[in-house]
Amino acid sequence: MATQSNIHFFTNWAKERLDEMDAAVTSFEGKLAEVQSDARDKANKVLADLRKQRDDFRETITKQSEANESAWIQAKAKLEADWRSFEAEVKKYVESFGKKIEHQQATFKVQADAQLKAWREAADQLGIDAKKFAAKRRSEIDAAVNRMNADAAEAEKKLQKLNEAGTQSWSALMAALTETRAAFDRANQMAQEAFKRVA
């Protein structure tokens, strides 16, 4: 069970990124008609590249679904590089085709919503997994789950405040997502360590 639980932490990490990729691509697709007609073909090509990167990321996750922890550790290095590449392409897309603040805000909102959804799903799954342990061994895991929920609530407040401000630059919005994503990763890691200690 401990090994399987450890794999959940890798899948939590990967799913959070994939959900953000889906959100960004969907947002760009919805705003494509607003791109100036002379640049629309180029925007379509960049969007096709983003879709391919997202699909490749999803395929790697799917291939890893039955893998062991060691294989996940190796795959995560590739997925991290793929994620950074995707982020860079998103930045280029926004700088080239999504200059309207409303477009940036819409993309930020769907990415933030995807990130927060991943937090909640991960915390819910950890809570389910924690119930499999005897009560005396479960307190450390429950503490990690509670911490993850508290961190998610704090991230949600921060992201909502930025979204409501409506005047933040794209780089400020992405910095906030990066910061809350790092908090998710830390919470996920702490929960993984708690599972390892009690297993």
C-alpha cells in the first residue's frame, strides 16, 4: 500500500499540470476568434503546438499509470521539462496573440480554477487513503491532509484576490500561479512523507 500511495503523489503532481494545460488550451481556443485575422493562422499553429505538448504530456502520464515508483521518478524529470516548455510556449502565445487584459484574465482564471480543483481532489484522495490506516497511525496523515486543505484555501484566496483586481500583468498572474503550484508541491511532498512514515 505504501508504494501505491507514493505513486499517488506523482500522479497528483502530473494531474495538476495536465489540468492547467487543458485549461490554458481551452481558454486560447475560446478566444481565437478575437485574434486579429492577419495573425490567426500563426496563432492556430502555436495553439496546435500547445495541444500537441499537452497530448504528449497526457500520453506520458497514461503510460506511467501502471508503473512503479522508480519509473515515476524517472518520468517526472521528463514531465518537468515538458511542463517548463509548455509554460514558455503559453507565455509566447499570450505575448503574441493574447494582449487584451480580458484574455489574460480569462486564461489566468481557468488555470487557477484547474489548479485549485487539483488541490481539492488530491486532498480528498489523501483523506480516503488515510482512512485505511489504524486510528493511532493516522493522525500524522490527517495533519498532512488538513495542512493541504488549509494551503489550498490560502492559495484560493490569493488567486481570487488577483483575479478580482483585474489589472495585474501576465507575468504577475503567472508568478502567482507558480507560487501556489509550488505550495501544492510542498503540501503534496509533506503528505507523501507522512504516508511513508506511518506505512
